[in-house]
Amino acid sequence: MQYLPSELFDPSTLLGATALAVVFVVAAAILGASVSRMERHIERRLSDVTGLRFASAFVRVVAYLVAFVLYAHVVPQLRSLGTALLAGVSLVSIIIGIAAQNTLGNVIAGISLILYRPLSVGDDVELNTPRGVLAARVEDVSLGYTILRDAQGNDVVVPNSVMVSNVVIRLAKRTTPDRPR
């Protein structure tokens, strides 16, 4: 069977739909690689890369989603599937949102901590815990959790929703020989 060049990118043929799928995937992959390369370039200049990593991952996911939506819109046989998927995704997102309230709350709180920066890595803080007042140093602020290290060297994992909703005292910065700033 011989295909004409005009059929190569005709979305109504199997060959054309496959060729377009390859084009969309390659375009999304190139965009994702460019974002990763840019992330590595910018990362060298930052002391806290949490926000950058989140934004980079988000852009890569969005690139693939946009490629899929555009592909589904271009191929005539997938247009009705795209509409059905959109309705299904809406329902599933509501169900997942209800089921994952705590997790999503931690992620939203993590975004808030990253955007507003009330705490930074290296800050000494005090907060109330089930065992009483805890004095610790902020080791990491991620999207879901904040990692603190107490005086005994224990890692304390605190959900970001707790960090945002409770009073956290950021202690004055001081320089000592054993704990440089």
C-alpha cells in the first residue's frame, strides 16, 4: 500500500492521525526538555529551589495536557471522545477532591508557604506539637510537608496545613560558632 504525502498528516487517516500524534508528543517533549534545561540554569542562582521545581513540573505537565487536548481536537474521530473525557474528568476531579481534602489542603498550604515565604530554610522556629512546644530549625519546605530538625537531631515532619494554620514563632537570627548563618 502506497501513501501519498498529502495523507501523511491527514487526521482522518490512520497514518495521518499517528503522524500527528508523534508530532504532538515530540513537541511536548521538546518543550518539557527546554523547561528542564531552563530550570537547571536558573537553579544555580537560587538558594531555595522548591518554587522553581514546582513551577517547572507544572509547566511540563501542562505541556503534555495541552498537546493531548489539541491532538484530540485535530483528529475528527477523537472530538466526541474529548467531550466525553472532559465530562468524565470533571466528575472524577470532584470525587478526587473530596477524597483527598487533607492532601490537597497540604499542597495548597505548601504553595502559600512558597509564595509568601513566612519561613525559610535555616530559620529557627517554635511551634506547639502534641508533645508541647518544639524548638527546631527549618530544614526543607516542600509542597506537602515542612521538615524541621530539633535539638536532638530528630527530623520532625509537619504537614503544611499545620504550618499555615498554627502560630509559628520565628526566632531571632543569631550567629554562634557551632551554628553559622
